[in-house]
Amino acid sequence: MWSIISPLIGLVLLALASEFDGGIFAAVMGISLISVVLSAVHHAEVVAHKVGEPYGTLILALAITVIEVSLIVSIMLTEAGQDSTLARDTVFAAIMLILSGIIGMSLFLGGYLYKEQAFIKQGVSAALVTLSAISILTLVLPNYTTTELGPIYSSSQLIFVAIISIVLYGSFVAVQTIRHRDYFLPKDAAPGDEDIHADPPSHLTATISVLLLIVSLAVVVLLSKKLSPTIESIVVNLGAPKTLVGVIIAAVILLPEGIAAIRAAGQNRLQTSLNLALGSALASIGLTIPAVAIVSYFAGFRVTLGIDAKSTLLLILSLFTISISFNAGKTNILQGIVLLVILATYMFISVVP
């Protein structure tokens, strides 16, 4: 019932937003936002259980990415007169939170409970090679092009990068769901694992969840747009860099999927955990960048994609560390600790640049 009530409460708060103002109402909207995000992912999980793996984790990743893209585009259109950095900040934050945070915590918990956990190397390798290429081409290469000075792609370059992002992500999805689907299938779960062995929902339940998922996604975007000025003012009042806004948005969006991935690792289903995490990272950058490119091209404003030197270093360090960690086909607690240290460094540097 809570997954049905939460979106309705969010709609009521949106209707009252023009009449009420202040910190207390903003806090209530923030709590409602988190509950609606959890509701959206719950309904995505129902649909995912209906269609099975690996389509289930793909649906979860796409649901989260729709929230992210819609929020970024709506805020970009509100601030159309400025060089937008929100897409860059949010996408980079999402990648760092997934690579060092969600995966780091999953490896730490799995290593603590089970000492070692195995996974299918081919699937993780396919995700990592795609993520490495797409993240460097979209977030690092703009710093070195010369058609436009600064970390900005020209219009033609931006469209080209949008196309290759879709090609890379589409190719990964084709490999994941059709050509090499077995690379991403989790190993047999324990007999008592209800997440795997529970009966699939009925057609009616799945259809209702699809409708509620759409409503929940719309409410999340509208609530986030209402709260974004409040978040920005809090960050400015704290004296923190504005890039912290992107970190906060990414953290809220990734919260439910992060919980699902960490829970799967705690149940000794590391393959499902990695499918969720790496799939979300790929969907985040592979779909957000094209959407932002299209909007900025037709709306006629520039978008900054290139990250600075320290962010580039942290991104490369995260990709390098994860590639080494997954090279052996098994993980342990030390790899989780190293990734969590990188996460702590990223968070600290975001507040104290």
C-alpha cells in the first residue's frame, strides 16, 4: 500500500506547493521525494520480476535513468541562459557513487559475510570496457578539443558524441539481452531466496505496476524540480562548491537502486548486484548525454561536459581499481575497502576542493 500512497501524497504536495513555503514544507517535500523514488523502484522491481533476468535489472536501470534525465533537462530549461554544468556534475557524481560507493559497499559486505564471492567475468568485462570508453569520450575528451575553447564540445561534436553514446549503450544492451545473455545471468540462488524463487506477479499486477511506475517517475521529476532551488541555496549558504548539487541529486536518485544492489550482495548474489550497479552507470551516461545534447542543440544553449583535472584523476583511478579488482573472477573485502576509500576522497574533495 505504501508504494501506492506515496505518489498520491507527492501529487498533493505538488498541488499545495504554490500556497506553502518555508523550510518545514521543503523538508516534507524532501521526505516525500525519497519515498516516491523508493515507490518507483518497487514498481520497477515488480515489472522486472515479471520479465526475468537480465531484463529485470535493465528495467531498473532505465527507470532510474528516466528520473535523472528528466530532472536534468527540466532544470536546464529553467536555467537556459547559462552554461549548464548540471548534466556533467550529476553524471560524473552518479558514476563515482556507483563505482566507488555502491560497488565498494557491495564488495565490502559480501567479503565480510562470505570471504569471497564469484561472478561471471565476461559480463562484468563487457560492462567495464563500454563504461570506460563512454565516460572518457563524454567527460574527459571535451577538455582537449580545439574547435571550442574550454571543456565544451561544438554543436557538431556534441551531436557526434551523442550518437556514439547511443551506439555504445545500445550495443551493450544487445549483448546483455540477446547475443551473450548467459554472461549476465546470476548463478542459482539458495532455495529460500524469495527474491528469486517467488512466483511472478500476475498480468494485472504487472500492468498496475507499470502505470504506477510512470506516475511515480513524473512525481519524482516535478518534486525534484521544486526542491532544486532550495538545494542550491543550502549548498551556497554552506560555502560549498555548486558541483555538490549534482552529487546530492545523484545520491537521491541512486539511493533505492544502491540499496537493491547492496542487498543482493548481502544475499550472496554478486552477479545481480554488479548487473544493477554497472547497468545503472552505463544507462546514466549513455542516455543522459544524448538527451542533454538534443535539448541543448534545439534550445540553443551551451552545455559544459568536460570535468576538471582532479575529477579526471579520480575517474581513471576508480575505473583502474575496479578493472583490477574484477580481473580474478572473485572478490574479497579488501577491494571493497579500497573503493570506499576512493569514495570518501571524492566526497571530501567535492566539499573541500
